[in-house]
Amino acid sequence: MTRTIVASATKEIIIGFDQPFCVIGERINPTGRKKLAAEMVAGNFETVKKDALEQAAAGATMLDVNAGVTAVDPNATEPALLVQTLEIVQGLVDLPLSIDSSVTAAIEAGLKVAKGRPLVNSVTGEEEKLEAILPLVKKYDVPVVAISNDETGISMDPDVRFAVAKKIVERAMDHGIKPEDVVVDPLVMPIGALGDAGRQVFALLRRLREELKVNTTCGLSNISFGLPHRHGINAAFIPMVIGAGMTSAIMNPCRPQEMEAVRGANVLAGTDKDCMTWIKTYKDYKPGEHAAPAPVAVTSPAEGAAAGGRRRGGREARMARG
């Protein structure tokens, strides 16, 4: 059984077909969030802290950390800013992290300070990226997200996207990286623009599971891009992709409707043993309410770390997150 291991300094998580769905919190990302980007450039990390604690409290399995602020400040040094952001987040929560950058130097800088075994997000099928990122993945012995596009861009043909994924897995093996350390992003298209985007990704996921035997992820809200009431589409999409074989997603865990879909799918897939997570989360549920822990106010790193410990629980290739 394919198992991808990620870890913080104190907690190990397994991504796998026989494991609960891995929710990778997406909020620590200034892409499309000009206010957050401006805060980070100015050295203000209060929103980053708030997002880290709230996502951990809401049930995120791990957190994605991105510091790409060039849309606000083209002169910003991403490696230094990413390192600073990672260190702040690691000081607040004990969840494994995903180091999210399209800048190779930033990824390496992040790997030098990240505790445990982070996920590198990401590598594409472009030759330049393969030769830059895969040696780092091997050197630091970490898993990597493989995005199914290459020099030709994102193909609308799912067979082409599968071929790109296969190429990345094979090239990773050439570098001594095991397939279980490659988490493929088959690229979810917006259903509002491509009517068979759902069927495409379901078919791709089955092939990736059965033929390449790899774990998978996606930018979950891409599916609903451009549509009204996006949370409803996202929530419907979650159990369908889990049923097709997806094992993780980059998403917003602070949306109760979507987290209910994740937890319900875990129950039905048999990865929530004895339904215990569902029971603990919803035992006090009242009709008309969504169960989600209250947001945590950030006071100090020490208090934030204590609060986080009490709870259980970018890239050019992806469309804007919702």
C-alpha cells in the first residue's frame, strides 16, 4: 500500500489510500490576497499567525506555506520571507508543513529550516524544474507534489496529463526517489468552463491509483472557480474525488460545509475507525449548525502554541483559490 510520510518536529502523518483524507490548509498564501501580501512585506505576520491557528483548530492535517509576494513588491526576497514565515508557523502549530514556492532558491531555503519531513510543493514536468527540484527532494529526503503540466502548458487532454505525471514519477525514480514520495496533482479544471472537468479528474485519479500507485492532491476549489455558491460545489466534489482515489487536497479547512464532507467521506470509506472522529466532532450537533471549533485569537507565540496543542486536529499552474 502506497504511504507518503510527512512530519513536523513532533507529529507524523501518513497520506495513503487506507488513511483519512489529508486536508492541507491553503490559507497561508498571499496569492490573490493583496492585504496579506502587503502585511508580510511590512513584517506584519499577525494574519499568518491567525490563519495558522484557525486552520489547525478547524481540523487541517497539515499546512501549506507560501510567501510569494512579488505581485505587491517585485523586489521582495522570497527565500528570506519564506524562511521567516515557516519559522513563525512552526512556532505556533505542531502540524507538518508544505513548502509552497515556484522559486527553487526559496524551496531550498525552506528545507534548511523546516522541522521534520515537509512536503515540497512543487515540481512540474518541465525539464528545467525537474533538474532543479528533484535533486533537492533527494538530498533532503522529502516528498514532492508533481503537477501534471510541462513546457506545453496545461493540456485539456487527461491522457496527456497522465503522461506528464508518469514522466515525473519515472524521472524521480531516476534520482532515487520512491514513487510513494511523489504526490501527483492531476490539475482540476473549472467545471464552469469545462463541462466534463469532473469526469476527467475522476478517470485520472483511478489511473494514477491503479497504474502508477501514487498518492494525489489538488487545489480543491479550482473545480468551482467562477460559479456562485462555490462551497456547495466543493462539498459535493470532495466525496466524489475521495471515492475515485484522491488522498489529499489543498483546501480551506475553515469552511465547515467542506470539512463535514471530508469527515463524512472518511466514515463511508472506512478510514474513520468506528466513526470516532465523526462522533467526537458532531456529538453536540444541533440542526442548522455546522460543527467547527471557534477561531483562536492570537496573543503571543507561546500562548498560540499552547492553544494549538490542545486541539486535535501557488503556483502558476493552479487557478485562483476560492
